[in-house]
Amino acid sequence: MKIRFAKSGLPATGTVIVGVLADRTLTAAAKSLDDAGNGALSRALEAAKFDGKAEQTLTVLAPAGTTLSRLVVVGLGDAAKADVAAWERIGGAAYAAAVATQDDEVLFALDGIDGAAVTTAEAAARIGFGALLRSYRFDKYRSEATEKKDDKPKVTTFTVASDIGKDAKEAFAPLDAVAEGVFLTRNLQSEPANILGPEEFAKECQKLEKLGVKVTVLGEKEMKKLGMHALLGVGQGSVRESQTVIMEWTGGTKGEAPVAFVGKGVCFDTGGICLKPAGGMEDMKWDMGGAGVVTGLMHALASRKAKANVVGLIGLVENMPSGNAQRPGDVVVSMSGQTIEVINTDAEGRLVLADVLTYAQREHKPKAIIDLATLTGAIIVALGGEHAGMFTNSDDLADKLFKKGQATGEKVWRMPLGDAYDKLIKSDIADMKNVGDGRNGGSITAAQFLKRYIENDTPWAHLDIAGTTWTNKDLPVVPKGATAFGVRLLNDLVAEHYEG
Amino acid sequence: MLPTPIRPTVRILPRRSPRPLADAPAIAVIGVGSDGQFPPSVTLDQQAALTAALRQSGTPLPLKAGQVVALPAALLPQTAATLIVGTDSGCSPAQARTLGGALAVALRGLGDGGADLDLPLGPEAAVECLSALRLRLWQAPTYATKADPLPPTVTTLHWRTGSPAALTALWQAAEAVCEGVELARDLQTLPANILTVPAFLDRARALSALGVEVEILGPKDLHAAGMGLHLAVGQASVTPPALAVLRWRGGPAGVAPTLLVGKGLCFDTGGVCLKPAGGMEEMKGDMGGAAAVIGTLHALARQRAPVSVTGLLALAENAIGDNAYRPGDILPSHSGLSVEVIDTDAEGRLVLADALSWGCATEKPSAVVDLATLTGSIIVALGHDHAGLFSRHDSTGDALAAALTDSATRTGDALWRMPLSDRWDEALKSDAADLRHCAPAARLIPDALHAARFLSRFVPDSIPFAHLDIAGPSEIRRPLPWAPAGATGFGVRLLVDWLTR
């Protein structure tokens, strides 16, 4: 879907969206349509108990006094309090209500909003961004035989009309780049594991070279030479070759230390010899969610030409049971030299991340590291799907991520680290084991494990996104399915704190 | 039947008291600084002998801070043993507790005389060290008829200090807190056939001797007050449910009290949604919240603390029986909200909801804190090292959370704040009642978050409210400096610190 920006003005035909503010206060566009229908719109709002709460919607077909096919009214809430994320959600909700239309174009008549907390251009751009994010659909495997003609959205253009269409277009350009990154991430997360294995994933990363990203792929031979046996052990049960991909974007000052983003990319996780139960195992195709986020983030940063040095590193493996699979009790030597007793082959993500974290620090000397991983079920029990778990050795990074989470709606909640938890991963025969006290504090012991691979107290944050990577219901700017949670959060983090 | 627990008496005396002391302590405990400096009570000759002995034992000076070395007897006059302790000036409360715990471990079994302790700690650190020492020596009550005798362990601690008056006052307050913690641990440990609801009520009534006003609401009173949630949880047991109200009014007249509410499930079978057998015996400790509340009231009353506090013990046994409440039952509550029961094993939030609502209406508190061994989910989230702290995300909720977290840091009863969100109202939506108390069982649901949101619906928005899910730290498998493995009395030290500051 294309997002366009135009000068204010209502078309005579087609599908139109207008806003209504809190307490059923009509915007100028809503008022003009209400007048055209001799108050029919007001009566409809009253009949539907539509009070203008943010994201509330009402559809009126063939509205009285007009030649429109469809009118969608969307609640704007209190414009004086609405931040950019609120406008995105309004855009998403409006799109979701309008998408049933048979027209191929939809126009959101925003005009100007008096007393709004953000500029009209910003509000318009964010409405477009929200609509675009909500319009994502992963339908490449639905053939005509099963896809009902009417199910497929017909809308190809979503236009936001406002007093200052040109400024809105400028404000939208970087958001468009972010949306492209989000869509890339969602595609990667949605692809089934028979299509997207480690090598196929690495090929997708190489496409970023067109945007000026330097992409390096390490195969098993190279990784063996580097001593990345923790990662290799996870992948050894699969016929597919493990990969590590390094994506470098040098938009900042030459020679300046980069920020590193590290992603867990388990393209499919059967659990290995510690096989998972069958129920819900299909979800494990998105156990590469963290790597998907890092890839989409690099795409977004490169296509909006971020003025920062950023390196994205992802460890790609498939965790399979087989005659050559890693066993519980195996001891592996990680790239850092630390030894690991593998107690549970289904706690494999941390093994992959450990080596990639070491590689990132040895080769790129980053000034900060953020890793993302669909790491533990325990974080879902702890926080549900509202927040990702954040573990960090830096109060400063914690503060920045928390605030950006609140601002973007990709929220994170800080969880504890500490010696008492670290003791739980003590092994009798190696430097550490890969699980702690069963499920108890399971996300924390996983984070303690990763912390042992952070050198020289480099500022580091680990985001456990197991609860937020996939949604089983539609959210305002995220349709049901892969969320790409993290791309918008980290893009904004880079923009505010690492560019300039 | 119960052996006398080890609760050494503390005597505070001036630092320069002559050695040996008149009542001839059997053990000398001597702190040596990182600079190798001995305390003045040790003569130069004795210092030389001790230094040589340390070298001989393979632990020459300087010792690491917190390191404890036991030396053979005859080095100081009239002592059976000498413990040399590495100490650091500027000892933090946490370091002082670690030191106290290490001393407790070293002193156990060394003889049941007195100990003469000379450590260069300031009054605050000394009190933390002594409290940890005493609390680490606590032993669970035993009913073994042929129990091994307790190892002979110190009965008196003679603590030398440069400021005896200041330390004496601080220790008296700390001793009251130790008693409160020990009371809570004793109650947590008692089996459910001994600590029934009526037996717990007897313990509550005993606090009136300390000046606490005690009111008991029995089943009839609960019925009259409309507390249908609390009644339902207890209805299958032969010992009926009750609410004990403990009022300590040490503060100025007319000032609103603080309300503490403790979950007191004397035993939790899970009810009709019966728990699996493995580990069910641990459910005798499902009254850990109520134990913390009674322990706190005990400590405040013994301190004659100038604060006004009401403690509620929401007591019941969640039994299985022919009169048990069932999944699907719809219950009236004190607040007026109707509640659909989904899982009879999520009973704690039911008794708490009624107690919170009744307490807010009756006591008109300035703030309310509940403590409960509420969910397994919080243990998955935080393990045993932190309790989950939930409070509203507004300025008063943030302030309450900050104050409680401060006290947690000072006392070592660790808290971690978790999000309290109305997002979970959807999970708590019932088709048949105003709300349900939990979501249907499923893999990976954030039950601790659901429970916290459920409870917050029963506390008026105008009252600052915090919920502490203490299922993790209430019972531990690895010892802490101030607690052996087992029942911890978690919450008493935290709450007394918070209330008296």
C-alpha cells in the first residue's frame, strides 16, 4: 500500500475517513459532512454511542447528502494529550475499519487540528505510518483456490489530506524507511522454516548490500577456526549449515566505535534431544525473531541513511534432534574460552548468543551492545505480552530504553540481575551450565548466562522478546502475527542517542 | 516437646572492659582491620601470639573482609576458642549482615557459654551484624521425639563498643524485630494440624498482652459483613475461616493508620482443583503473608513504636470436601463486585480481596500493603531472591513503591517492582459475573500480573496500595546470611523499617 499526502479537501466519491474528537466534537471535515446530510452523521454517532474516544471507529455506508460509498469515523480522543504513538494508533485503527471497502483508494481528511500536542504535519505523517504498519499482510502462500476474492484488501493508496501536505510528506520519509524495515522483519519472522533456513536467511541479509550495508557471512568452516563451538554445537544436529552474519552500516564518523545489535536466529527450534512437546511447536519458526529484528533494523537505518555507525550480528542455526545432535551433558568450549555444560538442549539460544556476543566485542569493539532474543518461556509467565523483559548492566541504557519503549509503544520492563541468580548456573564440571533452577527465575538465569560473555563492563542490554514477537490478536498498528517488536524501539533509540 | 531455640542474649559493654570478662566467656571474637590493626582490648603479647597462630594456620594477616578464622583455645586467657574476623571500616549494612551470618555459622557448636566480641563496627553496622547472627541461629521447631540435641551454641553475646548507650537503644529496637521475624518463621513452619485457624487466632490474641487491640471476626461476622469470597474459600474445612484485626495505635490520635493485610491460608490443598501430591506439604507455609503481618505487629508493639497500624490476618483453610466451593461458582464480595470462580486453587486473591475491601472501608487507612504467597508465576519471574512489588503507576503509587524499595535495600528483604496494568481486565472478564479471579489454566500465562490487577480492583483508587507477592522469598532452599534454609519471615524487617522511618 502507498501512503500519499494531499492538501485538504474532500472527494465527491469513494471512501473517506474523518476524525471526531473527545466528547463527540466534530472536526471541520466531519462537520461539513454532517451539514451535507442535515445532521445525519451526528444522529449516527449518537445512535452508536460514539463519543470520540481514541481509536474508536464507526462505518457509515452511503452517507446521507453525499455521493461517497463509505464514511469511516475515527475517534481522535484528546488531541492536546495525543503523542506521536497515539496518532499512529489512530491511523492503524482507521485503516482497519476502512479496509473492507471496495474502493482502491482511501482518504483520511485530517485538515488541521487546533490545540494538538504535535504539529499537523507530524500527526498526518504518523497517521500514514500507523495505517501502513497495520496494512501488513503475509499472504504469499495463500493461493487463489483458498483466498476468497473479497478477503484480499483492495486498498492500494491511503491518502492523508491536511493543511500542509508537503511538510507531512517530508516527515513521513524516514518513517517509510522504518516501515520497510518492519515489513522485512515481519516477513522473516513469518516465513516457515522449510523456506527460511540459516543459509536462506543469510542470503536475505546480503540483499542489504544494495543499501550500502557491508555484509559478511561466516560459514561453519570459518566459525570453527574462530572457536565458536557453543553456536556450532546447537546447529550440529541439523543438515543445514549454521551461519553468522555481520551487517555493518557506517553512516557516522569514520573510526568511531559502533553500537552493536545482536540477534538470536534459531530458524527452527525443535528443542533438540530435549524435544519440545508437539502442541504449539509450529510457533518455533519464529525463534529467529531477534535476528529478524536486527536485520530489519539495519535495513531501516541504512535506507534512512542514519548518521551513526551500527553493526548488526546474527547467529543463525537450526536446532534439530538427530544422530549427530548435541546431547544433555555435553561440554562445549565457547569462543570466549569459557566452558559450558549443556544441561538442556532446548536452552540453545543463549549458546548461540554467547559466541556472537564474543565475536561482536572482539571484532568491532562496540560502545554499547543490545541483544534481542525470543529466549525464554519464563518471560511470558513473568510479563505477558505487554512488555519485553530488559536486563542490563547499565542504568543509563535502562533509562533510555524504558523511555523509548513508552514513546514507541514497544515497551520494555527492567528485570533484576544479581549474584544470587548467577550462582544458579554453576556447573560441577564446567565454568557454567546453560540452565538454572528449573523454570524459577528462568529469564534471569538466562540473562546471567549472557552477562558472562560481556567483556570490560561494556554497556549491554538484553531484551527477552519471547512474549512480544508474535501476537494472537490484532493490535492498533500490528496485525495478528509477527510483530517485528524492537525495530521501531531501536530505530528511535539510535536516532535520539547515537546519531549526530 | 519443642526444644528451647537458640536465642542468645546480647549484653552491650564498654569497649575497654578488661579481658577476660567477669563471667568468663568461652569464645573470643576479635576483628582485625585490613591494616592488621587489633582492637585495644588485645594486649601486644596477645597480638603477637594471635598473629603467629594465624600464620601457622595458613591464613596470615591481613584477612579479607568477612573472613572468619577459628584458632586453638589457649591463646587468650580463659577462652575455649578464638575467632579472628577480617573487618573493613565503613562496613555497609549488607556487609554487616554477611559478617553476622558467617559468625553464626562459626559459633554454632563451639560451646554454650558466652562470647566476647570486639569488632570495629559503628552502632548501625553492629546492630545489623547482631540481628543477622541471631536470626541465622534460628532453628525450625521440631516434633521429633528423639531429636538430636542442638549443638552447644553461645547463650550470651558480650558486644564491646565505644558508644554503649547508643548501641543499647538501637539493639532494643532490633531485638524486637528479631522476635517478630522469629515468630513469623515459627508460624510458617508449624504443620497445619497444629497451626489451625483457631490456633492462629490464639497467637493473635496473645498480642493483646503487648498492648495490641485484637478483634476477631468469625464466620457469622464475615457473613454479616458480606465477605462471600473469604467464606467460600474456607467453607469446606472443619475449622471455619476468620479475620483477625490487630490494631497498634502508637501514633498521634486522629491520624489514619496504615493497613497491612496478610494472606493466611493455614493449609492450601487447592480445593476441588486439587494440587498434585508432590510438594503439597509446603502448603503449610501458605500463611507466610499473615505470619509477616503478625510478626510486624509484634515488633512494633515491643518497640512501643510511635505509629498507628492495623494488621489483618485473612485466615482460612482451603480444604477439599463435600461442601467445597467449585469452579464456576459465583460469589458475592464485600466490595459488591460479583466474582466467578475459575480455579479453586487461586484462593489467596479471594480472601485478600475481601480483607482489602473490608480494611479500606473500616480502617480508612492512609496506605495499604498486602503480603501473600500468592502465585507460582512470580517464582518463575523472579526466583527466590526478590518478592514482586506491584503498585499503581501514578505519583502516589510510585512514591509508595520507592519508599518500600528503599526499606528493602536497607533490610535485605529484596523487592522488585513489576507492572500493574489494567490491560489484564480482559483476561479477568467473566461472562456471568462482574469479573473472574483468574484466567483459565493455560501454558505461559502471567498469573502474578493477573492476580495483582484483580486485587487492585478491591482497593479504592484514592488509597495508595502496594501488593507484595512473596511466594519466592518466603521459603528458601539456600541460606541467606540472616536466614537458614526454610521459612524466612520475609517482610517483617522490611515493613518495620518502612513504618518506623
